[in-house]
Amino acid sequence: MKAEQSQANQFAVCLNNEGYKASLEVGKIYRVILDEEASANGLIRIIDESGEDYAFSANRFYPIEVPKPVEEALLSVG
């Protein structure tokens, strides 16, 4: 990811929701909350379907870059 995006909003697509079907939807884009401690432990912190942020195994997600208009639309949801 670009350095400027790493400090701004980040997003990831869910690849696997096994065991978390109520919290995660495969193929859905989620907002990532930067958490160095979680990252150091192989986790990624995202805002899930409950609207709260939780740490999940990072291999459940694929980080993506989105164009500014998409970012604005994603941030306005909720």
C-alpha cells in the first residue's frame, strides 16, 4: 500500500468467514483499524457486522486500495 494510505483509511476484503458467519461476510469490504499489536500477532482489526472493531486472523482478509470516491462511499455507510 502507498505510504499515505497506510496512515489514512485502509480496507480489506473478507476471504473466509468460517466460524464467524454472523460477524463476517465473504466478499464484503471492511474498514481496517490500524493496530500494531494485533498485526504483530498475525491479526487484523476490522469493523465487523456488529459495527464494533474486533481482531481476526489476518489470513481471513485481503488488503485492498480503493479509489477516493469508493472510500468516501464506504465511510458514509453505517
